[in-house]
Amino acid sequence: MDSKIYAVRTTIGQERNVADMMSARIEKEGFEVYAVLVPHDIRGYILVEAKDKTEIEKALRGVAHNKGIVPGEIPIADIERFFEPKPMVTKVEQGDIVELISGPFKGEKARVVRVDLKKEEITVELFEATVPIPVTVKGESIKVIRKEASESETGG
């Protein structure tokens, strides 16, 4: 199988929809597109493996939120890092300052109290809460703002 990998630009936030619509067309029409990857690290792009650029163009015809194929092929070495997801919790330590980026406490800042690697969950205490209540969230719903704070900063 001789294939090439291309990046397809999409509307930011619509990467999954473009990939799903494209995949449905590929399945229905039988285009020679072998893989569609939606990397979490890159917003506004999906990666597509196909026989050639023409097959991708045919599969994208009529697909909403698609902004075209980026010129040039992408070497496999440049995208290998996307094939092995690394859980966010491996980068977080107890005492780190984080911001919640999804869920009911979105936008709140908190201190990490506990990290559960097996469940990929993090327990935090919100700064703005009147009473410090531990809140457990999924690893992907936080963003690290500052690594482990020193004792002088823990005023609270």
C-alpha cells in the first residue's frame, strides 16, 4: 500500500465533525482513504492518509467546515507522537495550581490535592470556595497554570 499523509484545515472545534462526515463519504463511495486522525493537540486540522491528494479532495467534496488540504505531504515521523496518547494526569503533581477548563467550575483556579493515575482523575480544592471542598475532575478538564507552589505562596 503506497500512501501519503496530508493535513486538512477545518473550522476550529469542528475537527471531529469533518472527520465523521468525511469517513461516512469514504465508506459510502469507496475512496482510497486509509485513515483519518483527529489529534487533540492540533486545533483546526485533521490528518488524512490516502493513496493521493485527489482521493482526499473527492472525499471532502460537500463536507461542511472543511477549509481545504494543506499543500505538501507530512512525513510519518512528524505525526508519530499523536499515536500514543499521554494522560494529562502524568504531568500534574500534588500542590500544582490549575485552572478548570470544562465542567461546572470552568474558569476556576484550584490547587491539586491528589492525583489518581489509574482513573486519570485529579482532586482539587477551589480557591474561590468559602469552605475548601475537594472536587474530583477528569485529567483532561484541567490546565496547569503553575507547577508546585512553595510554602510561602499557600496563603490561600
